[in-house]
Amino acid sequence: MLDVHELHVYYGGIHALKGVHLKVNEGQVVTLIGANGAGKSSTLRAIVGLVKPQKGHIRFKGEDLTRLSTHQIIRKGMGISPEGRRVFANLTVLENLELGAYHQTAKDFAQQQEWVYSLFPRLREREGQLTGTLSGGEQQMVALGRALMSKPRLLLLDEPSLGLAPLVVEEVFRIIQTINEQGATILLVEQNAMAALSIAHYAYVLETGRVILEGEGMELLQDDRVRHAYLGE
């Protein structure tokens, strides 16, 4: 479904991505792990067109996305839940969800809204509440729900566990697995390596803008190098 090949991204004189490669097959959860500053978020930003690579290509369902704008890429069937949630605090839960479905028909909107509410029953209860008054975990549910409202074939998740309590992290990852089981393909960027590798079909380890290791999620979970560097063992 997604093929990223030899991706190079610069921020001024800073060479952030140095030939990053990854593939996501349909139906998979693929995770990208690494320390702060490794280039994880830059990779996602390049995939959805928020930054333009100086070299390399990004193909989605066989189509080159490298020069398309973000709104064009979203219409191709991608959805993104960004790092830090980025919800609109002064809008209600429902209004945030509506923004995620701006290019959907009324029928598609109703279907997606019902699916999101089945995944996150608390959002149904709080649909008229200002999003800024919700807990961090509930705001993360809004961010995930908003991304799902675009009916994505591929869902990009950037640090969904960031700043959340351990019990809430468990719930978020359970929901990510459910979303995948119900048909969504997922590219997950995470610092919580253990949680990410535990649910991933395949994984890539980024270090200073390069992929240094890749393999099946459970395989990397047992890899001594990963356990030492990212699991504190």
C-alpha cells in the first residue's frame, strides 16, 4: 500500500532524513520507533506532504505522492492523527469530528460517525462538550476519531501514547488493534517501543535519520539491541 524509498528531508542546513525507506502492506500495523530527534515525525510529515523531500519518492497504492499537496493526499485515502493531538480546543467534540470529514458525503459522514462512536463511546457522551475541557486521554480519542472520519485506507498515528497515563495508554493501543482488525492499515510512530512492537506486524528502527534495523514486531521485541536501547534492559 505504501512504499517510501530513499527519502531525504532537510530543514535548512539540517539533514533530518538520510535515505529513509519503509513499506506498509495492506492490513498491517507497521511501527516506526526511535529516540527523540530520530526523524520519526519528519517521516510522517513527508508522507502527508507537510514537508517536501529533496530526494526519494513516496508511493501510495502505486501512485507517486511526492509532489502532491496535503489535502490531495488525504483525498487519496490517508488520515493522520498528529503528535500532541492538535485538537481544536474551542470547538466541540462533534465539530472536531466534522472537520475530519470535510470531503465526505452526508451518508458517509453518518456511517463514519457511528463507527467512531462505537470505538469511543465517551465521545458520543461528550459530543457537545468543548474539546479543551476533556482529559488528555479523551482528547487523544478525539484526534484518532477525527482522523478516522476521513475514511482512510491508511491511518498514520504520531505518538498516540504521548503524555497519557499507563492505563489510558493500554486503552489507546487496544483501540488501535481494534481499528486494524476492522480493516484499517496503520503506520504507527511511537516512543513507547514495547507497546508498539507488541501490536506491530512489522517494524523499523530509526536513528539520526536512518533506518538501522527492521523486522517483524515480535522479532525486534526480542532483539538484544532493541531491548538495550529502547526497553531499558
